[in-house]
Amino acid sequence: MAKKRVYRNFRDVEEDYFRNHPDEIPAYMDEIFDEYAQDGNSAALLASLRVIAKVKGISNLAESAGMTRQGVQHALSNKGNPRFDNVNAIMVALGYRLSPKPIESVHA
């Protein structure tokens, strides 16, 4: 009898990669926010932040953010619609801050 293949989903592979390459996280964070600025796909942004949150440890992240574990999971879920202050708290707990960046293509 043939051995059944077990496939992992992309987010699991991504999570394993960042666990083994934490030095790649800052560049990834820049990339996901640049993509969000271009396409406005908040579900993709939240999914990517969820990966990094899992790598960093959701319980520790929740404690640092002053939220519950369930609150962080809900805020970063595909059904989440997090408040701005929750996103900011999660970002700070991840070691980042939200800051404005000029859009080069906009004329003043």
C-alpha cells in the first residue's frame, strides 16, 4: 500500500520559515505593508500579521499588547475587523510602530 502524502498549507510553511529565519521578519513586514498600501487587501495583511504573531507567540504578544489571546486571534482572523488601537497595540507588541510614509505618486 502506498504511503499517503501529507501536504502542508502555505501559511504553515511560511511560519516555519520565519521561526528559522527571524532576521527576515523586518523585510517581510515592510513588504506586507507595501503590498497593503497598493492593493488595500486587509485580509491578506491580517493573515501575514497572524503568521508573525504565531512565530513570536500569541500568548506573549497578547500580554504585551494588553489584550487577551482570543482578542489577538480574533483581531488577526480573516473575520476580524480590528479597531485601530488594537492594531497599534499588536504592532507595538511585535516591536513596530505605525508611522506615515509619503506616497511618491501623489502630487500635492
